[in-house]
Amino acid sequence: MSGDLPANATLAAALQHASTLGLARLDAQMLLLHALGRAPHDRAWLLAHDGDALDAAAHTRFDAALHRRLRGEPLAYITGHQEFYGLDLHVDARVLCPRADTETLVDWALALLPPVARVLDLGTGSGAIALALKHRRPDVQVHARDFSADALSVAQTNGQRLGLDVAFSQGSWLEGLSGPFDVIVSNPPYIAADDPHLAALTHEPLQALASGADGLVDLRAIILQAPTCLASGGWLLLEHGYDQAQVVGDLLRAAGFAGVQSRSDLAGIARCSGGRWQAQAAR
């Protein structure tokens, strides 16, 4: 491996080599399991077989994966898998890697969904939110939409592989949709176009990250369009940036939403905001 790891090195030696190059142990374990054709949850197997020799084919695969990760490529793109809300999703560079913090949005939507509900996931990407909702609430009608045909292909593949009946469509936010939906959820782009953090996200699709000069272009569009597709009493729930809760809440109130509130992510940061649409009161 770059001339440093013998071709007949043990699995333990391969992991140690990755560590000396600065790779986190968990990442190294996931990459080694992937190179060996083992499931991501087989970390105990690695410990039990740490004295096994790494065969030539697995050595080559591990070397390639290791250097991709060291160049900053997300682990999920290399392995092709990302767990989200208990689901094993296929992901690649056509979509963002689902983040654990987005499960906050799923939890909130599940708490609000009435029986026989209709829910819409905007900017579905890999399908993570829509598929998690359908998995937990099979009785709910779930519609997922994305502007990117490439992203929809990934989401549809995930839906088919998991056997979850979600309706998918291509389009720009709510244009052409009529509803009514009881809950609309979205994790849209919300990073400002000149944000320095984008420089570290070169592997992810830019159109799923950046949203104009202030990062709010897509959030504004969704908030303004949502009332025409929400049932009276329906909720709009939005994920946003770590410092955008106040401004998103103000946009929701200005558009006529009531009961505006936020939910915090795993780090305690207000990451999702939403409000209830009351058609009669808004007129």
C-alpha cells in the first residue's frame, strides 16, 4: 500500500497503516470491510479475524478506498452505503450523504402526522426522509420530489430496493403540485454561495448545497409556495443552517404560518423550524 504495507499484511496491520496516515479507526474499519466484501456491521468479525492475511484483490481495493478517503471524499460515496433512520440507503456523488441530524426532521414529522395522512418531501435527494417516513408509517401516502433527475434515480432505486411505495416526481419545489398535504418536509440547500465551508464540500453536488447570496433563496421559495399545497392545519417543516432559525421563523410568520417553532439537532443547535398553516386565519 503505497509501498508501505506488505502484500501479505494482516487485517490488523492494514488498520494500523491507515491509522498512521491519519485516518480515523472507524473509517478505516468501514473501508476494510468494504474491500473485503463484508457488511458494514461486521466490525466484530474484523476483531475475530485480525490475524488473517489481506489477499491481493482486497489489498488493491483497500488501497484505492483509503486514498479516496484521505483526499476528503465522503465515506458513504466510497462504500456506496449510508444508514439513515435504520435504513440502508445507496448513495453516490449524485446526492448528498444523509446526516444523522436530519433524523430530527423525521422525528418531528412523525409526531405530527395524523391517520390517513399525505406527506410531501421536497428536494428528496437519496430519498432518505421520504423513505424513513414511509417505513415508519406504511399507512401514510408519501410523495417525494427533486429537481435533479440524477437524484430521483438514486431515490427511486432506494425505494424499490427497500420495497417502500413512495411516489416520485421531478420538478422545482411545489410548482405543478396541488395537494393538499398534511405535512410538507424539506431539507433544501441553505448555504450562502460565498460561504467558505463550501470549499471543503467539493465532492458533493453544489446545487444541493448552495442557495444564493444569503443561503435563503430556496427556503423563501418553499415558504411562499407551500400554503397553496397544504391542508388547513397542515405543517411545513424545514431543515436549515445552524444560524438560520430566527430568520426562517420570521419568514414563516410573515407568510402567515402560526405556531412557529424550532427543533434542535444532536448537538443542541436549532436545526429545523416549522409552522402550521391555518387557511381561514391567514386570509
